[in-house]
Amino acid sequence: MSDLSILQQVFGYPSFRGAQAEIVAHVAAGGDALVLMPTGAGKSLCYQVPAIARARSGHGTTLVVSPLIALMHDQVGALRELGVAAELLNSTLDAAQAAEVERRLLRGDLTLLYAAPERVTTPRFLALLDTLHAQGRLALFAIDEAHCVSQWGHDFRPEYRGLSVLHERYAGVPRVALTATADALTRADIIERLQLEDARLFVSSFDRPNIRYTIVEKRDATAQLVRFIEREHAGEAGIVYCQSRRKVEELADTLCRHGIEALPYHAGLPAEVRQAHQDRFLREDGLVMVATVAFGMGIDKPDVRFVAHVDLPKNIEGYYQETGRAGRDGLPADAWMAYGLQDVVNQRRMIDESPAPDEFKAVLRGKLDALLSLAESTDCRRVRLLAYFGESSEPCMNCDNCLQPPTTWDGTEAARMLLSTIYRVQQTSGMAFGAGHILDVLRGKATDKVQQHGHERLSTFGIGAAYSEPQLRAVLRQLLATGALAVQPVALASGRSFDTLVLTEASRAVLRGERPVRLREVATASAAGARRRERAATPRVAAAAAALDAAAQARFEALKAWRADVAREHQLPAYVIFHDATLAAIAERCPADLESLAQISGIGSVKLERYGAALIEVCRAR
């Protein structure tokens, strides 16, 4: 059976997308590969189809290395729904269940086996692989989330380093490593650590055109987030990322008080609570998960309509991976972020205060600088984002800067005033001060602290009175983002510390007027609100069922209710049974027989046999 026949008969899709066909053919033929493909583009098919093909041609079982229990469970459940013999080995199984999986593996009953890297590298598991290898029944190694092997990746996991044993011990078994995010440095590290020097590299476009990127100036991030959800995504599923556990819980509570059903998720919660919240998010409609970065890798929920950040991520890889969890179904979705001066200060300080070697810190600063450049940009966000991954593109007309081009102003003189004030304050006092005090001096505010240090007598006192505080904070933010200013923590006797501003070598060019500073115009709250209302009223691409007529819409809702019952019975997320797009197509066409139903994308032969009659009956009843 050909690769395309497997795709059509097992998965129910009429054709491969993008580079899938080429990747599948290469891997199914026994070639090694490193696959970079954006979230939602169908990475799993790139090893699942070859696994089935190689099993049917007598090569045995494919081992899939996956870092997350929840992801394994859902992917194995989805494969079983398709009639594919798949199992997992992880800590959720008791001894008897694990022993049965091992027996099935050794009997040759499994097409795919999922396991975590920690288990794969144990002597017991390697002994199982030794047996299969000796019998010629190890078909393929698929290493998912391969960026975890790299220290330069945004989610480094040391246990992934041990996976080099697979090549060293079973050199003849083909391997495919897959990830959605890896810049050039991370790619090189993956290749070296997994010994994939001779592997073929497949790099798909990183563009997710259905995602609209928006970055707003942070004023009151909580209020801004609530307005964003209420105005643009009421009743829809979303993920909100925060930096701290405390903020996660406070924000989830605030959203609930505003009538937005939200759940918290962070590593400090009991494991059973985290699991329960993740299960609810995957299985219920319209929930918002408020989380730290502990949540999200491998989340396959297709109908996440927005991902919001109320704190700045550490790098573009993390931002891209997290925002990529929106709109996996290809329908319109939002990536929204509130970004402010304190975000820059916090991220810079975390890097500077870390115990990492200087070389590592330099790489981290470079990655943060790229993200800050994206946040400060006044041109197309998508062009900047894709350029980071080495991909050229044209303005997208689907980001905030393209849809509402910002007005810019020349902040060079304001930047020189700020740097001069910082220099004179430190020169006269012999110590550094924080942003609030510097702005007070610059704007001519004779506070008690200003007078205590005699800073009202400085030549720069009040010279920036013509600028508003938001304007000057924007200048500060860009100077920090570009390295023309640095943050220097100062320890207090109490053990706490506060952040002060100090000049750097890069300050000279700005002070001399050799380096221009252009900034976006600071929008007033009323103007920003007007733009949000205008944008919210702008027609967007319809969701899966929005184009259906009344009768088809009724069928769609009936099909969703039927799907929910089946999903509960099978203890799986609803989208594992059928995606919304498949149900919408069924509702629209209202097939009267199995032959007509089989023509709809997403219905393979096993699902047709298992659910076909029930689907037709639901349609008839409407």
C-alpha cells in the first residue's frame, strides 16, 4: 500500500500538505531526517504514516519518544480510533498494564509505541529494544519535540541528551527528529547531539497566516486582557501565559470574576489538580487556561482561538512555540501580548544574575534582543518573526502594525535628555537610581527624594517637561531593548534589591546624536479603545460552521452533541473523534449513505465503519 493510500484509507485525508509527501517517502524508505515544521502543520503524520508503511512491509515497531504523558495518551487514543495498533509505556500504567504492553511489543503486535526519554534510556527498556533489534523488528525511531535536546532551545531537557544511545546502539535503524521551533544555533545542536549529521534536513515555512499578531503597550495588563477576551473571544478557548505562579492564580480568579471561565496551571499545583485542569481544557469548549510555561508543549487542541502573554517570554522560540498553540485547525486565531518597561528590566536582570557562563549569557541576551526588536518594531510583525528563522516574506496585512500602521516620532532628543540625566544624577550622587526617580528629575518633579539628593539643581532638571511620562517610558524601554542602557540591581540591607539604570558603551552613540531613536506614538486609552472596537467590527474569516445555513447549523450542533457523548465514553478529547471542520462538512453535505460520507476529509476506513451509520442517522434526524 502506498503512502498516499495509507493517508487516505487510515487517516481519511485526500492528499498530503506541503512537504509531508516528500518527508514521508524519505522516512518510509529508511532515511534519517530532521523535520522543522510549524505547530499545526501535521508533523505527526510525518512519522505515523511511515510507521504504518514500514510495519506493513515487515520492519516491525516504531518507537516514538515524547516528553509529555498527556500528549502520549491523546495521540495513542487518536491512533486507536483509526484502527492503528498503538500503545504507550509511562508512569500512568501499573505493573500489570506495563507488562502487558511489553508482551504485545515482543509479540510484534504494535505498530507504534510511545515512551518518554527517561524510560527509553533505562537498561530494562534498552533490553527490550535489543530483543527487537536482534529479530529485525525495530522499524523507526521518531524523536518528537527534538529542540529539547539543545541547551540553546527554549525548553532544554537534559534527559534528551541520553537519546544519542539510539544511534550508537542501533545504528541501522532510521531516525526522524521533529520540532516546531529551532533557530540555526539550535538546529546545529540537535544535529550534533543526536548524531544526525547525515540526515536530510526538511525546513517548512514557519508562517502561520491564520494567526494575527498584536503587541500592545502594557498599562494595566489584567484590564487590557479582560477587554481583549470580552470583545474578541468571548466564550472561546484560549491560553494566557504569565511569568509567576502567583500571577497565574490571581489572573485566573480575576477572569472568573468577570464571567470568563478560567483555570490555573503551574508546577506548584498538586499533580492531580494540574492533570484535572488540563483534561478539562482539552475536553470542554470555551475554557481559558492561565498558565506558566509549564503548560502547553504537545497540546493538540485544534480550536484554541487565542494565546495571550501578559509577561514577555524569554526568546522568540518560546514566543513562537506558545503562540503556535492557537489556531491549529487553520481557522483565524490571535496572538496577543502586553509588553512594558518592567518586562525588559526583569528579563535583563534574570540573565545577568543567572549563574550561567558568560558565553551562555551572551547567547541568551542575543535571543532576548531579537524578541525585544519584534516587540518594539513598527513594521510587519510577521516579517520580523519569520526573518528570525531565516525565512523572507512580504508584509502580511494580518498583524497590528499592518492593519493599523503606527504613527512614529523622533525620540532621539528625548533619549539624549534621558541619558544625560542618568549620567549627571550618578555623577553628583555617586550612586545609580531607578527609572521613577530619573523621570521625576527629567520632567521637573521636585519630590522629597529629588530634593533630598539636590537633584532639582541639576542642569537637566525639568528639561523633559514637554514629554509625557508614557512617552519617556517608551524611550527608556527602547534604550534598554537596544542595549544603550543597562539594569544594575542594588542590594538592600533587608536582603531585597531594587533595579537602577546605568549607561553602557552603546550610550555614547545616542548621546552624540549618531544613533537615531524612532518610536511608535503612544496611543491614548480612548484612541486605543476606538481602534480595538474598529478592528473587532472588521469582518474576519468565518469559523468552521459560520457559513452554514440554519438547517446545516442545527445538524452541526447535533453532531457536536453526538461527538461529545462518544468522547466521554472513550475518555478522549472531542477533537480526537472528529475535528470541527469534519463535522461542519458533514452538516453541510448531509450525506445519505456511507459512500457519500467517505468522500469527506477526516473520515478514514475504520472511522467510516465504526461511526458512519450513526453520523448518517444524526443528519437524518435533523
